[in-house]
Amino acid sequence: MSRKRLTVAKTGLWAGLHPGMALASKGMVAAFVVFTVIFVDAAGPFFQGVRRWIEATLSWYYILLVCCMLFACFYLMFCRHGNVRLGDDDSRPEFSTFSWLSMLFSAGVGIGILFFSIAEPLTYFDNNPHADHLGAQAADERRAVHALRVTYFHWGLHAWATYVIAGLCLAYFGFRKKLPLTLRSALYPVIGDRIYGPIGHGVDLLALFGAVFGVATSLGLGVKQMAAGLNVLIGVDPGVVTQIVLIAVISAVATVSAVSGVGRGIRIISEWNIYFSIVLLAFFLCFGPTEWLMGFLVTTLGEYLWNFVPMGFWTAGEVGDVQWQGDWTIFYWGWWFSWAPFVGMFIARISRGRTIREFTLGVMFVPTALGVFWICMFGGNALHMELHAPDGVGTAGVLELVRADRLEAALYGTIERMTDFAWLSWAVCALATFLLATWFITSSDSGTLVIATMLSMGDDHPPRRFRVVWGTTEGLVAAVLLLAGGLDALRAASIAAALPLSVVLLLMTFGIVKSLAEDSSAAPTPPPDD
């Protein structure tokens, strides 16, 4: 395997970075932001049109690709190379298992699971083609079970399979084959030394686009929910000014965390995220209908496991179903594709020394299990309120917030209805708001570190000044587009960018399987003879 090295500047302004990639990345980000701001009325419909075309024309391709990656993960998990280490044969993990799992869950899920864990199940309770056989007017626990099943599907094994493939390829080629820790290296089995040329540059720029604009989009969505929380807590106006202040504060903390490195800021914040999340989950379990929730968890988990293969291959045929699948399933698959390069690279960065089997099991099953429990506790409580409302099904009030497109208020609406103790409700709302901030910080600092790593051509410890530059850039992009009304266009553009990234992921899936099958250095060492 080639041992070429990509050139980075030794001195001057770009010291530690690849000058051409640094300039191209800045130009790409600036061009997109300027175009979206100047032509905001045209940018939204344009990117939405591209997204709609993908959803209407290539849904089958997205569905098939995700299933292929899922089955590739199972193969890699149980193949004869499962004991191969992601690094030298004598390497061992840099982080404890708890720290490792905390960081990968924080980077891969983050703020999204807090934003959607109540709003999404309630949306599916209202409108879900997987439950159409129950009847249009059915609004009982059967429909609630189907709503949770679909939510698990979008946040479960299929989603994490994309991160497994991206992270495993990067860790294998970066740490075992000593190629640069950048997305281009995962394509070495397919295009060879051409990864060092324009094709490799283009692939890394695509990954950088997904990282910058994916983080910016999440920050734009997250600050709306955080502003809603501050409005509940202290009566702050949840408008644009509050949201801009929140972006500035969160971006500053995330940048400091990225500068401190993986072993300090990112690890510590990720671990405390898990501790505080356990407290929040305990509230939802203990102050909700505990016995009903645990039974509901078993039932919905069984439904998900029984149906996740047919759900994974389902392609809508009816016009209404096609739109629903595009709005939800294809949107999610595109979202995971656009996030896979930067989340995969971060997971690779923290996984040196682990075996292929340990990596695939940990990355795919542990976050899925935690996500299923989380969604059932949050979404299950809201569904129970609506199913057992005194004035009839659907009158508890949370479903009305979702129907009014106030998704950011659904979390706080549920918490306020769970206890008669005002002080406890306030404290839990404060904890949820704090977690929204810290979950996003861990996604943002991970993205910042990944961007700097890519531009430094795989350096585990990229220059700190460029971590500051890109951490600030992510916040500025989110703030400018929020002010200009361009966040919806950005969200659509991120999904559109998932199409070329999906091709990269397809090649990565083929490449890792091919490389392991052909590479004798990856074969497990046989035990010595007695």
C-alpha cells in the first residue's frame, strides 16, 4: 500500500494545513452562505426542488444502500477478521469503554434525540402509513405502538450502520494501513493513489460541507428549542435575538472544548452528558406511568425487531405514502449520509486499538439500545397522556403543539404535564435546556476537530488556532443564515449533498469488505501449536 503523504505547509499562515484545501473550504463555505443570503427567496425553493427530486426519483436507491450497509456491518461483525485491531497488533484502546461510548453517542445523536423524541412519535401517531391498516380513525395503543416502531426504525440499527461503515473504514485505513485520517483514504481500495489528487480533494470537501452545514443546521434547530426552554423558565423572549445570543455562547464553549482536545474537554462533557441524561430519564420513568412504560417498551421493541427488515426494504407506492416516506425516511437516510463522514471520522479518532468486532458491536448496538429506551420514555409519556386524556384521545395538549408545528415546545409541554409540583417541573425543564446546550456542544466540538483534522491531512492534533477558526465559522454560518431566513434552505442543501456522499459510502462499503478479504496482514494470527 502506498505511503505517499499529502503536503501541508511548514511555515506561514497555513502552517500545519494543506493550503489548497484550506482556501477551497473557506471559499466553498463563503460562496454558499453569500448565495443563500443574497438569493434567499430563490435558494430555498431551488434546494427544496433538488431534495424533492431525490426523494421522488431515488428513494429506492437510498433504501437499498442503507440495507446493504446494514448487512455489511453484520458480516464484518462476525467474519474471521473480527479480532483484527484498528491499529498495530499490540495497540490498545486510548479511552475507557464508558468514555468511548459516551463520546460516540454524543457526537452521533446529540441534540436531535431531545428535539424529536416526543415530536416524532406524536407525528406518526397522527399520520403513519405503516399503521394505515388500523383504520384512519384508529387512535389507540395499537397506533401508538406503530408510532414508536417507526421512530425506532429511523434512529436505530439502519441509521447507525452508516456511522459504522464510515468510522470503521477510516479507522482501518488510517490506523492499520497508515493512510491519512481523512475520508479520501477509505477509497484507496477502489481508486488507489488517486486519493492524493483532485478526486481525493473533492471527497474531503464533500465531507467538510456535511460537517460545517450539518452542525450549523442542528445549531439553528437547537437554539429554537433552547429559547423556548428559557421562555418557560425565566420568561425570556424566544425570538431571534435570544437565539443569536445562544449561538454565540454555545459556539464559544464548543470551540474551547475542541481546542482542549479529545482527552479533556470533549471526553469530560460527553461523560457528564450521560450522567445528566440518566437523571432526566429517571424523571420520565418514575413520574410517568412506570409499569405501562416498561410494558410499552417491551411491546414496541419486539415490534421493531420483528419488522425492521421489511420496514428497511419498504418502498412507498401510493402518492401520499411517497410524500410521507420522502419527508421522513428518505430525509433521515440523507441526514445520516451527510453526517456520516464527520461523525465517522470522530468515532474513528477515538477508536484506535479496538477490534473490528468490538467496534461494530459497540457503535451499532449500544447507541441503538440507549436511543430506543430514551424514545420510549419521552415519546411514551406523551403518547400515554394523549391516550388517557380526561376529555378524550388527543386532548392532553402536547399533540396540539405538534400539529401547530411547535415541535420545539413539545418537550416542555410534556414535562409540565407530568407533575403537579411547579418547582420540580421548573427544575426538569432547566435540566432539559442545559442538556440541549451540552449535547450540541459535543456535536459542535467534534465537528470542529474533524474539520481541522481533515485540513491538516489527518493530523491527530491539528493546530489549535484553526480549531478556533472553524469553531467560530460554524457559529457564524448558523447566525447569518438564521438572520437571513436561510436555515430551511441550508437543511435542504445538506440533504441534497447526501447524494454524492451516498456514492462515497457505497464505495467505502465495497472497499472495506474487499480489503479485508484480500489483505493477508488483516488475517488473524493462528494460535501456536502445543
